[in-house]
Amino acid sequence: MDITGTHSVPGPRDRVFAALCDPAVLMRCIPVLEEMERLSATDYAARVRTTVGPLKARFSGRLRLEPEDGAHRYRLVAQGSGGLAGAVKGEALVVLEEEQGRTLLTYSLSVALGGAVGRLAVKLVQAKTDRVLAAFFERFTEEIDGDAA
């Protein structure tokens, strides 16, 4: 499953990038995130709880941030397991461009699902992902706006 998008966030790129790397900010902004711990400057452990169609699942896994150009461009690599629910592997390329006091985030996600989650209709998984992304960007924009005030 591939997902691409662009979202404009208030504030300078460095502040937006710092917020994207802060587990406390992400906990407040990602609706399905139950727990997140920063293990190093580039590695995180996380637990996600979600419902997709009739399936309720909890996934535990790791996330690695691979900066390609500091706060301008980076890659996220994630891998998680949900027991009988299956497994998920994903990679995202994120580009941050500053323009007129705002930061434009352009992202390209590639996700591979296995197990019960993988057998669900792709449209169900896609719809859930779209809702989570929309909620994240709404909350993240409020978070950044609140920091600026």
C-alpha cells in the first residue's frame, strides 16, 4: 500500500522537525499511539492500538529515523508485530520545505501488511490510514500553533 500527501504546518522548519522527533508531541498527536519511547537520537520503540474493520489489534515495534539532510529530508523505517493480527513494515520519505513562515511536509509512505491485517480489504486499511493521518495533522498543527503562542 502506498500513500502520498502534502500538508502545510505553521512555523519554521527547524521547530516542526524538532516536534516530529519528540515522543511527547507524537503521543499527543497520533490517535492510535499508546506508548512511545526514544531509545537514541534516531531510534524509537512504540506500541499502537487500532481497529480496522472487525479487527482490533495492538502492534509493538521499532521506528528508525534516517536523516538524509538534517531537518530538510529524512526517511522513517518502521517494523511491528501484532501477534495473530499480523505484522507491518513501512518506510516513509519526508521532505520539509520552509515557505513564508510555514513548513510544507511532503510524504511518501510504503506499507506492507501481513497476517489478518494484510488479508483485510486494502480499502478498509487505506480508509483507516487516511483518518489517522488527518487526525495527526489536525492535532500536530494545533500543537505547533500552541507552541508559537
